[in-house]
Amino acid sequence: MKVQCVACLGIYDTGAADGIGYYHVCPLLSDAEVGRALGLADNSALWTKAQRDQVDAAPRVRAGARDENIDPAKADAAAATGARKAAVFDPTSLQKSPGAGARPV
Amino acid sequence: MDNQDYRELVKQVAYEQAKLSTSAFFFDGQDRLRIRSFGSVTSCVLAVEGRFLGADGRLQGFARVHTPTTDRTLATTSEDFGEGFLLNVQVRATTSAPRVGQVFVILDVVRGLGATIQPIASLWSGYVTDTTPLGWPGVLPARSVDGPGVLRLIAGTDPAAGVEIIETVPTNARWRVLGVRFALTTDATVANREVSLTLDDGATAFNRIASRVTQAASLTIIYSASLQAALEAVAQDTERLIRLPPVLMSGGFRFRTQTTAIVAGDNYTAPQYLVEEWIED
């Protein structure tokens, strides 16, 4: 199923072509995104050194970042409590960080 | 001696022989066969089959079912046979067609229940397929990262404009990235972009490989990264080559683009990448 990440707007299939699960992770903020958030010119070639330093020092973690990879601690806990064998077990509950979520496209 | 007596004698002899055999493992009634697996394929069911010589001298075949997970996390079942000798056990996939690198199984003997389980003997470990049943005795145990892994071609996330590519090694997987291919379309903003691939452990970068040739405005260039790529000094039409280092990457490691002078209108395609994959817990 093709979905779009709400945080980074990346589009991906939840399963790879070989049927194996695909685990989306949001990228770090790019220079372009940081520059835009700081109100700088779109073209980074026009940035002053001070502005460049400001971009380099900015945090890169995206708001609502999503990491669909399995959290080993959550997986171990689900196995230990037997939650994993429940008929209504939700595998997305094992994700490291659901972040802002994803929607079908 | 009548037939009945003869059969009893044969059973007793067989039971005595089993005690002396190197391919018979005694279960004292508290011991159980534990099956642990780590799987990455969907709809895979394993058959755990073998023979058990009970304390009554009867030789019984058994066939049990074990279902691995599909996300490379641990699945565990255990089988109680009572008192007697385990003579052999084999594992094979009965549904799906996993390949080496996809469903790793560990067979051992344990005692106790719940949190007090005590492993007492390791019998066998290895990758399971649908074509070649493997097990104990006779097959050497293997680690999950031994030998060649499974080759997988993966389509990654198509990032939004102005956003970099990033792909992560899934939890409990090990990858050797063999090739990555993607395109970058630059917008009309006049600036020379330079594309690099950065490898990190989820936090700290340990490799950054630049394409060494810049990309000007309003162009679409395809980038191919591979282990054998030549170090090019000049642009080759619409293709650029990046040489990947031959490194192994564990779960949580990432490869990502880092683009000098990227602007909001620059747009990467989804990367297509080839990896050799193993289970790694």
C-alpha cells in the first residue's frame, strides 16, 4: 500500500516488491528546509558566512518525525506479555516512533 | 520366544542403543525442545519434524508447527515430549519460500517455564528454506551472519522537493549495500549542487562520498553508487558515479544524501537499491 508520511511528505510502499516490510524513516532537515525556516534566501549561494553557520548549527530533527523501524524493547515486552499473540495485535505499536503518522495516497 | 516377547526385546535394545548413541538426546520429562526464529518474510510457516523414542520404548514421529514473525523479531515456541530420547529433528518451510538470509531458526533444549527458563543444550541453528530440510543431528549449526545473505532490490521513499534521501537498515537486519540509484532534478535556481552519500550509525557519520562532479540548475542527473564504480573526474552525460565503501551496516545504520547548495525546488526520486541481507539479532 502506498502511503505518504505526514511529517516529511515522502511517499513509499509499506511493503517492498519482494513482499517484505518496508520501514520508513523521515530524513533529517535539509539545508534548504533549515534555511527556509530561518527566513534565509532560497539560494544558499547567497548566504553570508554567519547565515551558513546559523544553518549548520540548527537542529536537524524534523517535527513529528516518523521512524517505523521496530523498537526492540517494545517487541520484547509484547512477546513477554503475550500481547503479540492477541487476535487484535497492532504491529504498528512496535514502531520506534509513529511521529505525525502516514496517510494512504 | 513368541512375537510379542521378541518385539519387547527389540524395543528394550533400541532404547538401550539410543542411550549410547551420539544422535540421541535424553529428555527427562522436564526438558522441552525450544524453537526460536527470526523471520522477515510474510506468510511463512515452519514444520518442525522428527522422531522421539519414548520411555515406553515406542518410536514416534512428530510434526509441530512454528510461525516466525515477519519483522525480524523473535518468535518462540516450545514442545514437550515427555521422557525419552530425541533422535532427530528437522525444520523446513511449508508455506512461503524463504531463502537463506530470511528465516533463521535456533533449536535448543530448555528446562523450566516462563522467566525461569534455563537453556541446557544447543542443538542446531541455521537458515530454513522450503527445499532443504535442515536440523539435528548431522548439520553443523551456523550463525545468522555466516555465508552469503539474500539479495534484495528495494524501492525507498520518494522524498518531497527540497528534502534529502534517507534509508535505514531495519531492526535485526544486517546489510551490505551493493548499489544505489536515484535521480536529482534541480530547479532553475542558479547554483552548483554537489551530491554526496553519507553513511552513519543512526547518529554519527563514518563515511561521506561525494560525486565529485557538480550539477547545475534545471538538469536531471541520475546517480549510481556501487562498490565498483570508477572515480570519475568529469560528467558522463546525465549519469554520475559514486563509489560505495564495502562496509556492513547493522540495524539502525543509515545511508542518506547530503547535497551542497540544495534548494527547496530540487527534487530527488525514490532510490532503488540492492542489498545483501542477513538476520542479525
